[in-house]
Amino acid sequence: MTETCINYAKALYGLSVPEDQVKETEEIFRAVPQAGSLLDNPLVSLKEKEQVIRRIFPAQMQNFLKTACKYHRIGCIGDILTAYHAYCEEQRGVLQAQLFYVTLPKADQIEKMKEFLCREFSAKEAKLTLKEDKSLIGGFILRVGDREYDWSLRGRYLKLEQKLTRR
């Protein structure tokens, strides 16, 4: 995701558009992919694009979409909306994390990991995306943004190997 998409997402957030209208816009793009193709087409005039936007999109999203068309950013609207949702979660204090595991942890273990993440990152809530990874051999890796907590057997083996080869 580009910095431009993130900036557009933050601008959309700043417009205080009701979240249901953003979701409705997403649904329109998903249900009618031709709309996205038409709005991204350089052969279609800006005036025609604005007419399409007025006809099919929610009122409070129209100016944003017109601006995205004007500056040729409508082609990455999917990334912009994804970044928008992530930014909304961030503003609410919700932390997104990934858990890579060999054996699925129990519910109480997952809750303890969420509590750890909330304490560590001063978040109100933590959401985990669970992904199985048999290459870890055992244990798990917890990843938040660019930080990683590696409690896997593979990670421990690599650390041990590094210590032994340094001598």
C-alpha cells in the first residue's frame, strides 16, 4: 500500500463520512466492478465521471470520489478503503496483530496474548489474525507492524546457531 493511499484514507477519515456510507461505497465497487473501470478510464471525461458518481454513490462520499478521479487516484480506491478501515481501527485504539502458530493455541492463551499486546502497545483492544505455519517446528510468532515476538523453535534454533558460530 502506497503512502498516497494512506494519505487519501486519512483525508477520508478527516471528512467524517459516516462509516455506513463508506461501506456502501465499497459494496458498490465490489458489486459493480465496471464502475471502477469507468471511473479510472482516462478516455472518459471528468464531467462524465462526476455524473456517474452523483447517480450511484452515497451523497457524503461523492466529493471524495470526485477528487480521487480528478487526481487519477480512483484506480487504487480498494487500497484507500482498506487503509481507511485500518486507520479507523487505529484511531479507536484497536491493535492489529498476526499470530503464526504450529498448534492452535487455546482460547485462554489467545486472550493472554491480547492482554500482553494491549499492555505493550497501550491499546484498548487487540485483534489477532491467526495463521498456521508448520515451518516454525513448534511455538509461535506474534507480529505487530514491524515488531516481532518470536517464541518458535525455529527462531530459538537460529539464535543458538548464531551464538555458536560467533565463537
